[in-house]
Amino acid sequence: MANALVSIQIIPKTANGEDTIPFVDEAIAVIEASGVKYQVNALETTMEGELSELFKIIEKMNEKMTEKGCPSVISQVKVFYKPDGASMDQLTEKYR
């Protein structure tokens, strides 16, 4: 069972002022390849899983940005940690 929800907004600095959306798409592809449950929202993406695994995914996302030519990256991260279980569905079910 997942013990954490982590939301991330990744803001890559592009080398030549290019549109950042294709870079953000690449970052989201890193999440998708990881196999964790996730949800893309307008300004951030939320992942569900084990906290240590989610932090490793964030590290890979940042590395992907520099591999794609970004000289730097800002990652704004929010963490909900609950050792006995955390899920996006539980936190949002009353809104559905």
C-alpha cells in the first residue's frame, strides 16, 4: 500500500528560451515509465506510492531535464505522508 502522495510542478529553464511544455511532457513521461499511479493536473502532477520511490522519480525527472539541455530546474514539491496508507482517491472522494 502506498504511504505517500507527492505533487510536483517542474519548471525547467530552457537554454534558448524555448517553450517549456515539451520539456514538462518529458518529465511526465518519466513518471509514466515508473509505473506509479499518477494524475496530471493543470499546474502540477500528483503521484501515489512509497515516499522513497517517489523522491527517486523526482530525481530522475530533474536529470531528464538537464539531459534535454536545460541548464537548471526548479521543482516545487508537496508531500503528504501517512505510514498506514495514503491515496488520492481517499482524499478526493467527497468531491466526486
